[in-house]
Amino acid sequence: MVLRLCLESGDGSPAKEYRIEEGNVEVRTLYPEGGSIRGTGSVWCRLTPEQLSIHVERNTVVAQWLERRLGWRRLLQACVDQGPSMGEVAENTNHPAL
């Protein structure tokens, strides 16, 4: 199951779509086209531990969404990039695998 979060900007800048897929957090930019948001040509990029840490430090909407979806322990682990992948951690917890 793929979980997604789309954040649209009020100032007309491109929207960002985040997803959790196979234990990885990824983002892509969605460019407005014809009044609606479309992802034409958008490429998914994996967030680094540093990028995830910035979201957590700033308590962004993305960090709050990730904490609800992954749990704080797996989110913290993703920020420090230690131990098994988030998918492997999911197999050893009560949370469903992503």
C-alpha cells in the first residue's frame, strides 16, 4: 500500500507530493497545468536522513504526517539512518508493513 500526502501552495508555486513506498519516503514536484495539479514529468526523489531531520526539527506538516503513518520511532530511525530499513522495522513491529 502506498501512502501519499499532497501539499499545495497558496502562492502559485508548484505543489509537493510525498509518498511512503516500500519503506522509503519520497517527494516529487507537481506543476500546475490548465488550472489543475498534474505530475507530468515529475520524478520521485528519496528524502535523505538530513531532509527528514529538517522536517522533524521544524515540526512541519510532512513530519506530523510521517509520525502518524510510521510512528515516532521509525521516523527517528529514518532521520539518523541507522539500523534496518523502515520496511524491515515494520515487519518486527505491530505496524503494518508499508
